[in-house]
Amino acid sequence: MSHPRHTLDPVIHLPIRFSIMAALNAVERAEFGFIRDTVEISDSLLSQHITTLEQAGYVQVSKHQAGRHTKTWLSLTPEGRAAFRRHVAVLNQIAASATAPA
């Protein structure tokens, strides 16, 4: 029998990406600056992680004009929501097995 950690999603598992996914999982979509401020990282670091999540098919990025400025909106794809749910379920499984009596 293999340990459940082997089924954790390596794309999501990094703390920053997990935090981004968790923040996006709570909403339909969010503006780039909101996620940046929520996760407490820089624009460039968020951009790097969003690129990785987008390439994995977990995050959708859309840009919309707001007057003279372009706003960037982020949302989880259906695949991203499912991957996040699976990842959290595995973390819960690991935590539960660690506290179960022997």
C-alpha cells in the first residue's frame, strides 16, 4: 500500500500555489490585485505562479478594459476546481491517518 502523499498534485502543492488555488476556489473569479494582496506576494511572483497554473489547465486568465486600464481577472477552470478538491482530500486523508489511534 502506498502512502497518500504520492497522489498529491505537485503543481498545487507549493504553498504559494496552494494559497492561490484556495483563494480562487472561494470565488467565481477574482481580480489579479485582490489575489496578490490576499496571498501577500508581489505582482511578478503571482504572474509566475499563475502562468504555471494556467499551463496546467487549472486557472483561466482574462483581461478586460476598465476605462484606460486593463484589468486581469483570474478564475479556476472546472479541472482546477476538481484538482484542488482532490488535493485537499488527500491532505485531509494524511492528517486523519496521522491522528488515528494505532
